[in-house]
Amino acid sequence: MSNHCKVCGNDHDNRFHTIKEMMFGTKHPFEYLECSKCETIQIIDPPEDLGFYYPDDYYAYIPLNESNWTRKMLKKIRWELYKYLDIKPFRPLYGDWLKKTGVQKEDRIADVGCGNGQLLYEMYASGFKNLVGIDPFIEADRVVNSSLSLLKRSIFEMEDNFDLIMMHHSFEHMDEPKEVLEKANQLLKPGKNLLIRIPISGGEAWKTYGVHWAQLDAPRHIFIHSIKSIRLLAEQTGFEVSQIIYDGDAYQFWASEAIRKGVPSTKAQGMFTKEEMKDFDKRAKKLNRGGGADQACFYLTKK
């Protein structure tokens, strides 16, 4: 069993954990290393057939939900109201992320690990015109419309230039993080942004639930990075970390509580009362404000 951290190379005082697959409840065990230096939690030997753990009903691959003409028009209006007037009730899911990057509707935008492409589709419906999704696990290439294409490939197979690259809860699924960031840097135009949203180690949920923390998600999550490891990788690959926003949610509590009781996270929500769910949400928001959340959004700018 390797004792070396794959991110920083440290081999001293590292800890090992046995973590079970508990999204679907197979309970297959996997060995993970927790680095004492950069605090990254990482799988030691990923399964040869990772595709087995991404079944057809995996949440990222459900059918694309498309909007009719009326809904698309309303979404365009909503984006404009939010962008220029900052009216919170009109904020779309992706609103804060895109607004902070300064990206324009004509800009070339890629979502790496796009799943079924729903996020990109919502951006298209709001008026964005030059979108591409990349995911090696989708069934096949698909041209959704003249503004949006979904490609069955990895980032290493791309040769293009982008104004923004996004990785929404996909970077933790990638087994070559440094190489992925190097490639992203090559694909970005100078001064443009890479947006990464991931679970992060060291938060309150990890300290509370340990191997039952839902965001470990063995074996799909190959790396659970830390603030330290993202800063290190950014420095090594030509990026500057311009901003970090904590964005954990109630999932870290209700899913972890279920897993601790031996219940798969996909069957967990009905276990809790409305009051309990509200309390989980309040706790998550408090951790976001205090910096102890289990997720963060990183804005990396190409130097």
C-alpha cells in the first residue's frame, strides 16, 4: 500500500481509512489515504472499471429537461434582471458563479464533467450562445442546438480556446489533478478563469462523521482536495487563486446521518422531518459564513 500523497508527495504521518460505497449501498470497501501535509484525502487504488459505479440512473445522466419558448424567454429576462439589478429572487442557479467571472453571452464556455448538460442548457436558455460540455461517461456526442454541444471525451482530447472553463463537482472524479489543471491552462485564453466547485476536506462534516461523511463518495471521488492542495496545484500549473467561496449545503448532514446508520444516500431524504431538514440547512449556511463548510467554489485565473 502506497504511503505517498499523489498531490504533494508527502509520505510522513499519513493516515489510512476504509470507506464504503454508500450512494447506492453496495458497501464495497476502498482504501483512502489522508495526507498529513496538504490534507488531501485520496483513493489508493481506484477500481479498474469505474464505469460500474456510474449506472444509468446516476443523477448526472438523467434525461435533459428542455424548456419551451415561453420558459426560455422568462429565463432570459430573469438573467438580465439579476445581472444588472442584482435582484436575488431572480438569481438563477449559476448566477453568482458567472457574475463573478465577468463572462459575456458570446464568450466560449466549457463545462468539464458536464453530465447530461443540464447546467449548460439552462445557460443557453438564458441567452448564452457558445457552450460545450465535455464528459467521458456520456453515451455519445450530441449537438443539442446551435449554441450547445455535448462531447464524449476527456479534457485531454480538447484543442480549443475558451473564455471560461467550469468544473462543477467533477474535478474530484479525476485521477490526474495536476495534469488536468495544466491542460485547462492551455485551453484558456490569457487572464481568463477556471471555476472549480468541489467538496473539501477538513470541514465540520469530516470531523463529525469521519468515514461516513457523504462527500467521500467512494470510489467515485478519487481526490477530496483541501484549500491547501488547490493552492498548491494552482501555483504549479500557472494559475492564481483569485477567490474562494464556501458553498456547502444541507446534504453534508442528512446524507451523512443516513450513511452512519447504514442507509444509502439515495434513499435518505425521507428519513428526516421538515424541521430537521431546516436545521441542517441553517447549520450549512452558518458553516459557509464561518469557513467550516464541506464544499467550496474556487476562482482560478490564468496568469
